[in-house]
Amino acid sequence: MSSAAETVLSVRDLSVSFPTSEGTVKAVQDVSFDIRAGEVLAVVGESGSGKSVTALAVMGLHPKSAEITGSARFGEHELLGLDDKTMRRIRGDEIAMIFQDPMTALNPVFTVGGQIAEAIWIHRDIQKKAAMERAAELLDLVGVPEAKRRARQYPHEYSGGMRQRAMIAMAIANDPKLLIADEPTTALDVTIQAQVIETMKAAQDATGAAMMLITHDLGLVAGLADRIQVMYGGRIVETGTTDEVFYGSSNPYTRGLMSSIPRLDAREAARLTPIPGAPPSLINLPKGCSFRPRCTFRTEICLSGVPELEEVAPGHSTRCFHSGDLPELEVMVEVHS
Ligand SMILES: Nc1ncnc2c1ncn2[C@@H]1O[C@H](COP(=O)(O)OP(=O)(O)O)[C@@H](O)[C@H]1O
Ligand SMILES: [Mg+2]
């Protein structure tokens, strides 16, 4: 990936809120980021931090009641407010999605190969037989053994990991420019997770697509992501290259996420330190910095307002009043292993 690579998706000042009977849920506030061709951007944060809402806004998949402001440029298109017909054409063709549960994408009554083939011929001028052959090739590419035979099987004949591979094959079937994967391995066993992540990397390499990889598990992305964007309470709190974030994080929340990653050298498997406390209510955000109530570095100033997302090094920004005076970081994870 070179820095001159074309910007595939450019999101600016995205805010999403949901009016509810209890009040307005401010799910996402002032989120801006770019993803370039061939690049993997990991979006990381605890459950409820606004990761999925960000992705769904980009894909035009929110209920009509959602209030969405800002901009999401994808090539010649402004995606926010795009008409349903154009959005449907773009989804599944130029933008493809991989979800946690493959059964949201796979229909149990059709063969796996048949469904991938259908995804191809809906969007392309291609013979059904050629599409079926292409489906088997794609299944082979994502590591489904005996792909030709297994293309004729039904989803229930696949294991969880194999189904997730099939969904990846379907996602890349039309050479998308952008792949959005939302917690793609969360439902899988730890051993299978690593294999599926490898498969996603292979699929992304094969297509040269940009990828937005959403996960609550920072440890999962070390070997895969080019850049990491950490979200808390609907806002970006740190963003930078994977190395910058793992070796030079200047944000207490990101550091908290890192200390809950199992260490390779840990003597007992369960030596994890999750961040004490719970994520904030998005209807009544705490005064000042949203992370303040859980933060071990908090002082008076943290009540004074929401800290700005400030650049601390080229391409590395953080949102913390104390970013300059945090203690030396103990590096816990081997990046790009
Ligand atoms: N349609 C909706 N109506 C009301 N609140 C919603 C809706 N969709 C998401 N939210 C809220 O927005 C917040 C962010 O959700 P989400 O982006 O799904 O979090 P995550 O980071 O776990 O993916 C959560 O508090 C969630 O309850
Ligand atoms: Mg989510």
C-alpha cells in the first residue's frame, strides 16, 4: 500500500442519532476518516461505541428515523442520502459486507456455490455455468477444501468457520472496491478466528480492495490492520498506524484495551485486566471527557469539556487532555507477527 493510493472512502463529520422514548441516543459524533485502496482500517472499541452505526450509515442501512449528518464520499457518490436504488446497486457490487453471522448472508435452501454464482450474475453479464465455475474458484481461494464438490452443498453442511469463508468468497465475488467486515470472527472459536482473519487478508490481497474491519478485539487486528481507529462513546478517541497505536498509544482508553489482550507469554491464560466500569450512556454522556469516570489519569481539567482529537505525530491523533504526560507504554503485543 502506498500513500499515493486512491482514497476509496472519505467520511467527514459523520454524526448519527436516534430519537427514542428515553431521549436522543447520540450513537456517533463528528467521525472523520479516509480509507485508501489496498488499505485495512480497523475500527476498534467496546460494545456500544458506535462502530456498527458508523458502518451502517455508510451503507445506507439505518432506519428512516435515524438523524444522519456529515458526508461519506465513495468515488463519484455521496453515500449519505443516496437514493435506495443506487445504494442497492453499489452494495454487493462496489461495497461488500461481511457480518458476524454468515446465515444473514447465506440462504439455507440454496447451495453455497449457487448463491455465490447468483451474486455474480445479478451484477454481471455472465453465463450461469461460468458463474458457477467462478464460485468454485472463489471457494478455493478462501480455503474451502474440495471447492468444486463443496460448492454443491448447502450451508448447513458447512462448519461455522467454513460458512464464514463462504461469506468472504461471496463478498469478493464482484471485485468490490471496499469491504466492510463487522465483527467477522466474533462468533467463532479462537483457533478458527485466526484462520478466518488470514482468509480475509488473502481475499483482500487478491482483490486489492480497501477494508474496514470492525472489532471489539484489539488483539485480533495487530497482524492485519494498516491503521487503527479507536472509538469510545460514539467518538474517535485515537487514530494512527498500527505501529503508532500499539507502540506509542497516547490515550488511556486505548491502553486499557491493550492491557486486556491476552499476552503470548502469559503464564496463566486468564491474566487479563478489563477496564473497570461500564461504557457511558449515549443519551446522557458524562460531563467533560466521556472516558473520565473510568480513567486512572483523570484530573480536574477532564471535567472542563470534551478534549479535541489532536495530532501528536504525523497521522497519529488522540483525544486526551493528558496525552503528553502519560507514563511510558509497556509494549505487550507483537505487531505483524
Ligand atoms: N436503531 C437504533 N435505535 C436506537 N439506538 C440505536 C440504534 N442502533 C444503534 N443504537 C445505539 O447506538 C449505540 C452504538 O451502537 P453500535 O454502533 O451498534 O455499537 P458497536 O460499537 O457495538 O457496534 C448503542 O448504544 C446502540 O444501542
Ligand atoms: Mg457492532
